[in-house]
Amino acid sequence: MTADAQIPTYEEFMARFRVEDITDLLAGDLRTGLNACYECCDRHAQPGRVALYWEGKDGQRATYTFAELQELSARFANFLRAQGVQPGDRVAGLLPRIPELLVVILGTWRAGAVYQTLFTAFGPKAIEYRVGRSEAKLVVTDEANRSKLDGVAGLPAVMTIVRGGEAPAGDFNFHTELDRQSASFEPVMRTGEDPFMLLFTSGTVGLAKGVAVSLKALPAFYAYMRFAMDVRDDDAYWNVADPGWAYGLYYAITGPLLMGHATTLYEGPFTAESTYRMLQKYKITNLAAAPTAYRLLMSGGAERASTIKGQLRVANSAGEPLNPEVIRWFEQNVGCLICDQYGQTELGMVVCNYHALRHQIHPGSMGLPMPGFRMLTVDEQLREVEPGQVGQVAIDRPQSPLFWFQGYWQQDTPAFKQHYYLTGDTAEVGPDGCFTFVGRADDIITSAGYRIGPFDVESCLIEHPAVAESAAVGKPDPERTELVKAYVVLRPGYTASPELADELQQYVKQRLSAHAYPREIEFVDALPKTPSGKIQRFILRKQEVDKARPAGSE
């Protein structure tokens, strides 16, 4: 961390921090009324102020101003109103990183509706579950992803983005419909308790859980971007995370636009070469990504890294613990500090190493609590754990004015215990208050920054006629942190073979998700279980950890 004396220390900042310092930056009021589109677009719509720098997968480039997005979002909001979409209704987007994504998100918010994100790697099974649970009134997609909606039961109206030509029969044509609409639409006011986004996060003992993000989250998003990421007016900002997931939706779309700052979207595939090219081409000074992306940049070698040395001012990492050797390599070869930061879909980012505040950074540490959150670790009896001891990371909800999570969508929230929210992650708190990640308290698999629920994988596998039982666990992997491995018990009449393993992999990949399918399958005669019949994934997971441990190590 820089030693610039003009930068306040963490302790100095926290001593004078007031939540009102952030909430007062909003144009609206969390109690009496505000609109996310107005906060993230309209109030920044000065002539020429850029909101988006975009590059397509084939090299196309485009720049959109806040004023242009204001007009386009009004047209989309008018379309929604014409279709009977009411404030609070859900509008789903199965969209890649294209400019129309911002139009759909902002237009949905302008109408007072809730934007539901769908990751483009999802297959029909994952889409059907999420759209059905949210009761979305409309799904917006593009030509490349339209076929994934075929066969989805209970599918609502579909709007397809086509580049010339006609939309599929029965679908609304995105650009044709927008051209018919008025460019004027008064933003619908909502309160801080009302949701404006809906995501689904992976679970361990059930299907994915809905997380409705209330407008109260806006100040928390701003605080993270301002103090942890240190996004400045003159930064060229790029968050490489996909907006189909929380880190991308919160901090590649919502956060920068809320600040009136331009964001960068790249539709193409991520390779070391394409990432370095984007960094140079757009003169990126503030970067956000998962550790997988930084390891990818490392794979390009020191000579390639030297091409951006001195250009990148700060870098931020989230999604999984960042290896200390990555931090050291980046500082040496790029001349830039990567700050590791921790959060969840339910929370946003809540424990951070800060670029805009001075404090001691310990490589491998999650950092210090975000302003507006009282973070602590607790034992199984919910007693606060002493420094130096391992406990579950928790949030004291009454003492956390920026905490916005209200519970899972239309279901119980076991993570609420007494006045705490329990994250399911374990950590050790040092004498200086820094949190160091220890592990998951449950069976969530973290692969390349994605959180994957084993139950989702298992429930998909069990639908294959060859599978009697299955268990999915995370296997240690040097590039992805973990990869999904499935243990499979076959039904009578089926024989284990490499061909069947490949068939099962493709089955999950096509029906569930391209990022969550098991990259390894091991056929077994039986799975370890408790006396009551519950699968003991931790035994299988420990087997994989033991196999990965170097010979002779403890």
C-alpha cells in the first residue's frame, strides 16, 4: 500500500465515517423514493459524458454516452409498460456483454421493475428453474442464445436481439420494438426496501437460492468502488467479470454507472493475449478480476507483462482467495498492487484490502471490514471468537447500516441466526483486525471465480438413466482453484467406461451449465453416507485434497 500521508489510514477513516456521507450522494431518498436508472444514468446525462466503451468478439467497437442510454432505456421502459409489466415485476436477461445489455437493465429499472440476470453458459434446465421461480414476465436474449430457451416449460414472452432480419416466430424483435416507442419515460420511484435486481446463488442442500437485491444496496456498492477499488474520475475502468454473476452485475454495471463513470465491456473470449490487448488498447488504469484472470496474465510471461508496466494503477481481485505469489509476481512485473477482496452474492463486498486507505496488507489476507458493516467471527454457539482463533465469518446485522440482504427469495434463510448473518466461510482474525480466509463451512465449489452448488450438478446427473447416485465435490486445481469432480454410482445394466463418462459430462454441460459440468467423473460402487443416508461429501473432498498434497508434506 502506498505510504502517501495524504491518504487517510483505515482507522482514521472509520473513526469519522458516517453512512449519511454516502446516502446523501444519491439524488433520491431511500425512504421516500428513488429510481436506479435515474441514479445510474439520468443524473449523469451531460452532453458527451461516456457511459460505455464496448468491443465485440469480432473487433467491432462502440461508445455510448449516458444521454444515449437515457433515451434507449426510456424506449425499453415504454415497451415494458405496453406489455403490462408493472413495478416489482421481473424481467430476465440472457445476454452476453453487448451494449443492449445496459439498455435492458436500465430500462427495467426505469420502469420500476426488477432485472433478473441469467448467465449465458446456462442450459435449459438451469434457465427453466430460475425463470419459473422468479415468475419473469419477459426474457430478453440474442440470436446466439435463443436456442437455449427452446423446450423451457412455462416460458414467458421472449424478445430477441437480431442484427438485421427477423426475430424467431413469436418473439419480439428488440430493435424494431424500441424504434416504435417514445424516447420519454418518467422514472418510477421506489423505496430502499424494494428490489431492483434478482440473482440466484448456488446451494449445497437444495437448488439455487434467489437473492433479491434491494435499492438499499446502492450506497454499499458505491462504498466498495470508492474506498476499496479507489475508482477515480480519470481512471479507465475495466471489470472483466461477467454481468451474469454478482461481481459483474454489481461492479461492472451498477457500481461504475452509479458513480457516473464509464465502464468497459469486452464480448470476446478471455485469453492472455486478448486481455493484454484490451488493457493496452483502452489504457486501463483500474482493473477488477478473479484470481483466474491474474494467473492467466502471469502465463503470458514477464516480457508481455512489461508492456503494461506503469500503466495499470491499481488492481482488484474477488471470487476466491488470491495466492500471495500472484500478488508478488504482479508487483514485480507490472508494478501494480492487487488488493484481494471478499464478498458474496447476498452481501456484495464486505471485507477488503483497500487502495484508497492506508493499512498493512498481509499477502493472502481478505483484509478489513467495509465501512457500514460490523464483521466478526463466531463459534458454533454464536459466541464471538478471540483473535487468532478460527471461526465462521458473520455480520452483526443491527450494527451494519449498509447491510441490505433481506433473505432468500420466497424461502427460508437459515443463514439468519439470532441477529447475525452467517456467511458459511471460516476465517481467522489477526491482532490488527485483518481477516484471513480458512475455508468453506459447507460444500460450495469455487472454480475460476464461480460458486457452484454440488446439488445442482448432482440433481442433473441423476436425471440420466445410467445414474443411480452421485456426489459432486471440488478437486484442488492450480489454475481454477477447484474443478468439479463427480462420483457416480451406476444403475444395474450400465458399465463404467470413458465413453459413458464423456456422455455424462456432455449431458450436464448441455442441460445445466458450461461452467459447472464435472470435468472429472469417477465411477464408484457406493458413496459415503451418514446413518440417516445423507451423502458425506467432506470425505470425498478430503480424498481429493490428500491426493493433491505433495509427497512427503504434512
